[in-house]
Amino acid sequence: MKPPAFDYLRAETVGGVLEGLAQEGSNARVLAGGQSLLAMLNMRLARPKLLIDIMRLRELRQIERHADTVIIGAGVRQAELLAWPGLAEALPLVALSLPWVGHAQTRSRGTICGSLAHADPSAEMPLALIALGGEVHLRSLKRQRRVAAKDFFTGVMLTARADDELIEAISLPILGGARFAFREVARRHGDFAIVACAAITTSAGVRFAVGGVADVPTARDWPRLQGSALDDALNGFAYELEARDDVHASARYRRDLVRMIGRDLIGKVLQ
């Protein structure tokens, strides 16, 4: 199929992007990597009047490391972050999960922030953002604001971004001294996850996050649970996620994966 007709704006400044979003609102879409958006255009699931291309804006393609935070601009491609020399030391969870995002070909075009904007509950980058407790930087002509990861995803492919706002960047905390683990089950490597899980040690115990089950990636903080106490916590969490049957897996299979993977990952980071 071919996409419906739309106007195309190759943005030369961030201000030009914000002006386009202010004028067209919900009728405008931002083009970064385009790995999800172009497919939606071709299937006519998206029908914007204006497509705003931000990929030539050098100021949006920066990775900045600060004392306790890494800021990733809206134009940073997944492959660029994966090749960043400081990734494994500063953001171990992202280093573990990013190779599972699509394939080398899609990572060479797709962007980190684009995956978050698409907000597929099975995607790995939304899960990493939730697990790490990161923030999304939003900007419009009228204001700039930061939204915590737990408040950003509001449903399947739905976010707290207003129609006139650009996801300018995200910030991820550097959790020195923490231990990390990630695991994903998919039909094939590179497919969207049937279930993806991450575990991180915290000062109080452990954080366990799950994607691919609920409408949004979801995390829970627990003390250092072991044995039957951990099994009970994982079982309760698996049912809270309200898994549903679909063509890829049954709800029961997804709950079993949450319990099995959770027990293994949490034991791994707490050992």
C-alpha cells in the first residue's frame, strides 16, 4: 500500500519543529528513524497532514553524560547508542536490552526516543526506561517539562505527550553499584517480546519490571525476598498484569514466564 498524501517539512531548527507541531497539533507527526511510522503510513493506520523530519538537527543527536545521568537526544539512533563507548559502564541495563531491539538493519535507522514515542508495550526501550526510573523531556513553544517514566506511558501506544510537544530527549540515571539482569522470550530474536523482564538491585532490595504483558511496561519494588515469599510476590504480580490470550501466546504462558524468569533474574542480581 501507499501512504495518504501529506506535507513534508525538513526541519532546520528545533524552533521550526515546535512551530509545525503548534500549528498542526494532532495532524502532525515527527519523523525520526521512521521504522514504525513509515509502516503505519503505508498501512494508512496514520494519516498526518504534516510530517516533520528532525533527523538533520545535530543538537538532537547528542549523547551527554553527566555526574549521575545520561541524556539521550531525540535523534540518537539505536545503533549509535549501542556503539557509544560509555554504554556498558553507565547504563548496563540498556547495554543488555538494546541488542534485542529489532535487527541490525532497523537499529541503524530507528531512534531511542522514537521507540518510546511509539509506546508499544512489548518494546524493550520503554521497559528499560520504566525499570531505570528515567524521565522524558518534552518541549513545546509554550513550555518545557519532564515526565517520569511511570507517568509517561498511559496505554497501548499512548503517552502523556501533548499534541504540540516534541520528545526532545530522555534522561536515564547512572545507578553505580547496582546489579542488572535482562531476559526476553520472543518467537524469533528481533521480534517483539512475548515477555521481557528486567531486574535491578536497589538500596531496599530489588526492582522487577515486565514488558509485553500489560498495556504498559510495569515495575515493582520489593525487599530482598527469597523462597516462598518471592514466589508469592511474583505470582501476585503476574496476575496483576492481567495478561490476555492472543495469537502469540496464552495468558497462562505469559504468567508462567513472569514467574519463571522473575525468579531467575532476581536470584541472579541478589546472589
